[in-house]
Amino acid sequence: MLAETAALVFGVPSLAPLAYWTIAIAALGAILAAGAGYWDMNRDELARETHELVHLHLKSGLILMIALIIAAAWRWSLSSPSFFYLLFAWAIVAGLAVQAWLGGEIVYSHGGGVAAANQGTASPEEAKRPSRRFYRWIKGRDLKSNGDDHAA
């Protein structure tokens, strides 16, 4: 989106083909990432709290994947990007930033998918605080875990 916006705002048309192909590659990458993430989620035994975050990550990832596919098809149908296309595309970028942050929280704060190394700089409760706040904001409820709950 940066190349597309720069091409439009600064009048650098040579950036347009880069943006044109990048959105198509991003849509393909999203499809591959969704498949890999779904496979990985189903092979891990996660605490209930972590599993709920993983499901949120999965659902938001599927929405972003569909949005990327729509954006790629939309961009390929345009001779040049419209204001509404760029607005939609930047909304996807914002969603991807939140998605990446949540994935990092799942791995680094909750230990999802990794063996415990006991090398954190914060206590487990302190490390989980940001993702718990985010979950409460998104879902309107707290994540609760007694530590030994596992999702099937």
C-alpha cells in the first residue's frame, strides 16, 4: 500500500506495477498462512485462555485473508487505484498490524506453540496483561484460566 500511495500522492507511476503485483502476492501469502495456522492450531494442546486467543487470531486472520483477496481482485480490475480502494487497503494494513501483534502475544506472552523456556523478563501474569485487555475490549469479557485447562 505504501508503493500504491506513493505512486498516487507523489506522482511516481513507476511504483504502480510494484503495488499491483504485491497485493496479489499478499493475497496468496494470506491463503498459505491461513492453512499453516489452522494446521498448527489443531496440533497444539493449549491452555483454554491461549486457545481462545488463537481462535480470535484465526477468525480475524480469515477475515483479513478474504479482505486481501477482495483487494487484489479489486486492484486488478482498476486501471489506477481509487480513493476508496486505498482506504480499504490501508484498513487491511491496520488489521494486519493488529493480527501480527496478537500472534506475537500468543507466542511470546502466552507460550502458545513453544516449550516453556522460563526466560521471560516479566512474570507470566504481567506478560499476559496486554492480550487480556485486548480480548476484553474485543469480546467484552475476560479470559480466565486456571492454568491446567486444555482445549480438545
